[in-house]
Amino acid sequence: IVLAIINFALGFLGLLAVIMVIYGGFLYVSSAGNEENVKKAKQILLYAVLGIVIILISFALVNTILGAASGERAA
């Protein structure tokens, strides 16, 4: 049950990070050369991509550790 809850939470966070990538891309495209908006968009994109990487690493780590602890084998 714990593994299912953690996987759901990580999936939700992954979806949120993808939405932030889309928002950052939209902000970048619609900045019209405004340096402040370009800087903000690049920062959003950087943090969203870092979030996706952290989420993927934690997903793999949690599934490996909890899967080994429960004795389940991955298909």
C-alpha cells in the first residue's frame, strides 16, 4: 500500500513538473524580448527539468528499495 501511495504522489509531481515545463515554454515564447520575462522563463524551465530528474531518480530508488523489502520482483 505504501508503494502505491508513493508512486501516485510521484506521478502527480511528475505531471506538475511537466505542466511547469509547458508554462515556462509558453512564457519564454510570449516574452517578446523582455529580458525579465526571458530570465523568469529560463529559471522556471531549469527548475522544472531539475524536478523531473529528481522525481525520476526518487521513483527508481523507492521502487527498488521497497520492492526489495517486500520481496516483489519487477516484471
